Amino acid sequence: MHVGIIMDGNGRWAKKRLLPRSAGHKAGMNRMISLAEHAQRLGIKYLTVYALSTENLARRPREELDGLFGLFRKYFNDNIKKLYKSNARVKVIGDKTALPDDVAELLRGGEENSPEGAEFTLVFAINYGGRAEIINAVNRAVESGKKVDEREFAELLYTGSVPEPDLIIRTGGELRLSNFLTYQSAYSELYFTDVLFPDFSDGEFDKALSDYAGRERRFGKV
Ligand code: IPE
Ligand code: IPE
Ligand code: MG
């Protein structure tokens, strides 16, 4: 099973506590780390976390972005070894070229040093945009000089051989996908909750999963 999470509401979580937005991002990062462990314990094979969109990178204040890069640095320096030890690997989707060089390098290292044959994959969407991903795949197809079918096209996306998300969760109350897994979400089940991401507990995640378990996925059949 593949679950995607749009981790929204960090800023509002901080504001409610009269804290700077950066405190919300820090709390969100800590929540994400625990949630990934929880998902792995449940036997979920892929968890994709939307950490930074192409629009966030283009439109958020420099100071906020620098804070987020600091959190990514810390994660990839300090937390990743524990993840590897639990037989998990990391994959990054998004355009790394627009990130600070050292962050891009850390992300690359995080992917390359991942254990082979890991049972769980944590996919980080960083400077990720579904449209940019599709355009990139189209250009790769054009360069290859031959027509592609749906399966071959999917292989050209950043997600490559990662299966499509079965369930996409969005915290923070907004009812939209904000450029997340645009191509891959065609048949995903969607779950929206008002809970702000730093408050999205393991129990809330379980609630989303049991809601999903009650869905009937028809894929166009009767
Ligand atoms: C989501 O939280 C995290 C990122 C986009 C990096 P927000 O920062 O969007 O939090 P709100 O929506 O302002 O509460
Ligand atoms: C979506 O949240 C992106 C991430 C969670 C990384 P935003 O807060 O950027 O989305 P919009 O702007 O409300 O659509
Ligand atoms: Mg938001």
C-alpha cells in the first residue's frame, strides 16, 4: 500500500500558540518522523510526504524557506541512519537543481546510501510539483524519440517504479491537492481532515486508514 500525505497546517498550528511559523514546521517535521515509523510498523510499503511544493519555493519568504532547508539538513544528517537501520530507504521526488547545493547533495546521498531491498520507502516530495513532473517526463519522452504508453510514461515520472498512491491524506482543512502527484492520483482515494499536521497523531492516521478500508475502489467497473 502507498499512502501520500499533504502535510498542511504547520503555520496555523504555530499561530494558534503565538509561535513563529518556523516552530510549526519543526513540530511538523517531528510528527512526520514518528508517523513514518508508525506507517512502517503497520506494514505500509510506501509513504510519500509533501514537504515543499514548487509553488512554496517560488512564493514563500526567504527566511521561511531557509528554516525549512535547515530542517531538511537536520533530518538527512541526524535522523536518516535510524531509518536505514529499520530497513527503510529514502527516495526524493522533485527538482533538486533549484535547491541549495548542499541540501541537494544531502538528498542525493540519502537516496544513494539507502539499504538495498528495503521493506519500506519514505518518499520525500521536495520542490515537487505535479505539473513540472509531467512536463519533465514529456520532454524525456520526446528526447527518446519514440511514443510511450501510460505504463512507459509513468516510468518517466519522478516516482518511476513507485506504485500509484492508494490513499492521499490532506491535513489542515483545505479541499485541494495543490499540485501533489497530479498524474499518479487519478484513482487515489482522498481523505481530508481539519486536523493541523503537527496534531495529526498516529491515531488520526489510523482513522484515515479505517475510512479507506471502507471504500469501494471500482476503477471504472460496475
Ligand atoms: C505546510 O504548512 C508545510 C509547507 C507548505 C512547507 P503551511 O506552512 O502551509 O501551514 P499553513 O497552511 O500556513 O497553516
Ligand atoms: C501544500 O500546502 C504543500 C505542502 C504541504 C508542502 P500549501 O499550504 O502550500 O498549499 P496551498 O497554497 O494552501 O494550496
Ligand atoms: Mg498551507
